[in-house]
Amino acid sequence: MTDKKDWTDKGIEDSVEGKTKDLTGKIKDAAGGLTGDSSLQAEGKIDQLKGKAQDAVGKVERKLGEKADADNE
């Protein structure tokens, strides 16, 4: 992945997947809290952290794409 389009596309993909994991984690966390299932709640918190990390990676990838675009002008 060396050109802007590749980095940007990968960044968007990672951000969407990350936000999806974060949302899934929030749902699991809430469901675990409501049902008293601490294991499900913990799994939800872990999914939220993974999702936030993946979204952050996506943001960096998009910035790299923007930088590559600016360098090519």
C-alpha cells in the first residue's frame, strides 16, 4: 500500500470495522450488566477497546493517504 487510494481505503475499512466492534462491545456490556453476566460484560469491554484501537489505526491510515496525496501534488 503505497498510494493514497490504498491507504485511504484501508483506513476507511478499519474505521468502519472498529466502530462496529465498539458498538457490538457496548451492546454486550449493557446486556451483561442487565443480566448479571459479568463474563459477557467483560467481553463487551474488551470488544470496545479493540474497536477503538482499530478505529484509531484507520484514522492514521487515512492521514497517511492524505499525506501521500499532498506529496504527489
